[in-house]
Amino acid sequence: MNTFQDSVVTAFSLITSLDPLLVSIVLRSLAVSALACVLACSVGLLLGAWLGVARFAGRGVVLAFLNTALALPSVVVGLVIYLLLSRTGPLGFLGWLFSFKAMVLAQAVLVLPIVTALVRQSIEDADRLHGEQLQSLGAGIGWRGLILLWDERYSLLTVLIAAFGRAISEVGAVMVVGGNIDGFTRVMTTAIALETSKGDLPLALALGVLLLLVVLLLNVLISIIRRWREAREERGVWPTELATDAVIAKAGQR
């Protein structure tokens, strides 16, 4: 067999045998990305909903900066966080550099603009259709944003899944702030880069296959949720939920 065939056979052997090193790297990757998405979404959902319904001076400038942040290179984010967490940086006292926490922070910063921008667009579109109805029922900006956020929850699930996919496939920032330390901060993407440079192709290939499987599963979930959402809209479920929540919102303001 040639080198390619050997690598493929060994890679699938590592996967099927649940190699301890392979499993530890995958679990660490999932944990880092999941926690980063929780942090980013807890802020991004509320911020995006507010930007979707609020109208204020300078909103266009804020949105321009938000859209610019979508294209931030991950290595630049990693560099900024590295400087903040270094010994001479303002957050150096935390001692997070080259740690699990630093990687979570880096991925959260990368994912936050994505979640905020996509949620803002979704809520703004919904507010354009139903905002006047909510206002006539007495819902202010805060309640309007929360109501639309709730009623768009199935559509927004795709945003959360996409954010997780972006986080788990990121390599630059986590390598800069995590240091790619074996057994501590090595995740799938950084391990693939390292093992390929070392010539350990089977492990790199096994990690690549698992990373692709994770991304594939995320895309399948997005497709299922979209079809479910379309089916609900065809049955006319959304307006009923909207009216109910709007009445509750109005009652809460009294």
C-alpha cells in the first residue's frame, strides 16, 4: 500500500477503536466551542434583538462596525486577546493565557458578531412585518424585541448551530491564545495543523474526518429546523403565538 492508503486505513482504525488521544482532543474541542457559543449567544441574542427593533442616532455606524466585525481575521482576534491576557496586559492578572479559558474567550469574541448580526437581521425583518401590530397592543421596544425573539426561536436555532460550526472550525485564534499544549489546549483544528507538519498523517486525517462529520451533522440539523419552521408557518402557528405573547406583554406593562 502507498502512504495515502496507509494513512486512510490507520485513520479509520483510530476512529473505530476510539483512540484515547483522539477522543480527548475531540471532547476538548466540543467543550471549548460549546462554552464559547453559550457566552456569545447569551449576549448576541439580546443585543441583536435590541438592534433589530431600536431606532437611534448613529445606528447605521453601529451596524457598519458590526458587519465589519464579521470579517475579522481569527489571528487578529487571537493577537488582541493575547495582548490583553499577557503578563503586561490589562487582564494579565487573570492568568488565563495558554489555557482552556483563553480559548473559550477567543472563540466567543469571534462568534459574537455573527450571532448578533444574524439575529438583528431576522428580528428586523420580523419587526417590519409585525411591529405595528405589537405597538398597537402596547408593547414597547423591550417587549417587542423579546416577543419577536421568542417567536423567531426556531429560525434562530439555525443561527446558533451556524455559530457553533464557526467556532469548532476555527484555528488561528485558539492556537495563538491556547498555545496548542498537548493534553490541555490542543483541539481538533490545531492538532490537525500540528500533526500534518510533523508528518503524523493518520491522526491528522482521523481528526479531519471527525471535524467534517461534526460540520455535516450541524448542516443536517439546520436543514431539519428550516423545514420544521416552514411547516409551522404554513399551518399558521406563528400569528397565534405572536398575539398571545403580545397580550401578555401588554398586561405586564400595566
